[in-house]
Amino acid sequence: MPAFVALLRGVNVGSGNRVPMASLRAILSDLGYGNVVTLLNSGNAVFSAETGTASSHGTRIATALGDALDVHVPVIVKSAREMTAIVTGNPFAVGDGLRSKFLVAFTRQQKDLATLAAIEPLVTRQEAWAIGAEAAYLSCPRGISTSKAALALLGKTGRLATTRNWATALKLQALLQR
């Protein structure tokens, strides 16, 4: 059965948009998805589905979150194949010590990646930025909280995307391969 990862944008950050992972697992199970596993507390879930596209799953999950928890956030879903392409498409070497300082930006559709071009002028000489075929990549060796590019990506400029650090992206890919 095909595997997918659901990435919720802007949940469990601060006091708004609270989504307990047990509730997310229950919602996905109630929608008929199988093999549901969540990772961390930041809105990551891996699941399997016999039919449907990543886009249709994202819409279904977003609607169910709104109905069940009154949480209205973008839900970006990627297939296992898409996630593999995102991980292998990373143009940068990421050392073990930099995995938490390296961001991957996921969008619902490839065409939405073009909106992230506005990040490029904010990238410093110490940072690295690339928009790939399936995702965008930002290395912040001095830290995400001090990077203007990262803050823009996490804020309004990146509103069509959701980000995960490289360590989380690799863990999600591993869960998709189980």
C-alpha cells in the first residue's frame, strides 16, 4: 500500500493551533488511513492509503482537522516517492552537527516553490540556499533563529510552505521506507 507523509504547518508553536499527536493519529485512522505513525510534536504523520493522491489526502486531512479540532492549517502531503526525491535532491552536504540548522521547505505543488525566490536576497555569505525540483533548501550554520532568510521562510514569505529540519526530514523518509 502506498505510503505518505502529512506535514502540518504552524501547529503546536506557542499557544495556538494545538494538535495533540494522539488526536492526529485518531483523525487519520478515522479517515481510513493505515499504519499511522506520528513523529515529534510538530505535526508530522506517516500513513498508508490504497487510493488517492497526495493533494487529495492533504485536503481531506485539513478538513478533518478543522472539523474535529477547529484547527485550520495548511496540510502538505508527500508520497514516499516524492519524499525520496526531496531527500536525494538536496544539493548540499549536511554534516551530522548541522542537521538541526538545515531547513527543507515543502510546498503542496511544485509551482508554489517559485514564491520562495523572495528568500534569496536575505541569504548571507555563510548560508546556502537552493530551490530544487521538489523542495527548497536553506543551510543556516549560525542558527535558524538568527537567520533573516530562515525567519522569512518560517513567516509570511514562506506561507505556501512548511519547513522541517534535515534531521526530521531523514527520520520521516526512514518511516516511509518501513
